[in-house]
Amino acid sequence: MDVDWQNSGGIVALGLLVIALVLTLAGVETVAGYEVLSAGQSAFGFLAAGNFSLGVLSAGIFSVGIFSAGVFAVGIFSVGIFAVGPFAFGIYAVGFYATQRYVASSEASSQE
């Protein structure tokens, strides 16, 4: 079975949400010094949401994490206007996936 890495971002996000839910229900408040759930102006946690968020799954204007979504997103799976990461989606996306898609479309148009 071949894995389609282009559609793996949603799976990763759901997996992280399930992990955060299980940890929260188990009463675990911190993981490696990070709060499991963190929200606020400056949020630092496993599942962080805020204007400046840093965590495994972070959402906000300036978000840094493994899966980050925001205007300025930096992470492995980053979604935003300015996205930087191996799998980056955005208007100004810098990453392996964006580069690969650009090269593939260039090669397809040059073969026509």
C-alpha cells in the first residue's frame, strides 16, 4: 500500500488531537514541560492556540510547531499565508512539498 504524503496533514492533525484528548482525560497537564492544552496571547503547549503559539499542534497569527496553522506558520506541517516547513501550504510556501509540486508542474508543462 502506497502512502499519499500529500494528504497526510489532516491525519497528523487528527492524531495529535486524539493524543491531546486522551492526555487531558487522563488528567495529564504537562508533557516534557509543555502544557497539554494552552490558549492565550502567548501560548506554549502541546496543543497551543493564541496570537503567538508554540507547540506540537499550534494555531495563531505567529505559530511555530510540528503542525502549525496561522498567518506566519513555521513547522513540519505548516499552513498559512507565510508557511515554512517540509510540508508547507500557503501563498508564500517554502518547503519540500511546495518545491516538489512546482518542479512537477514545470516538467509537465515543458513536455506538452
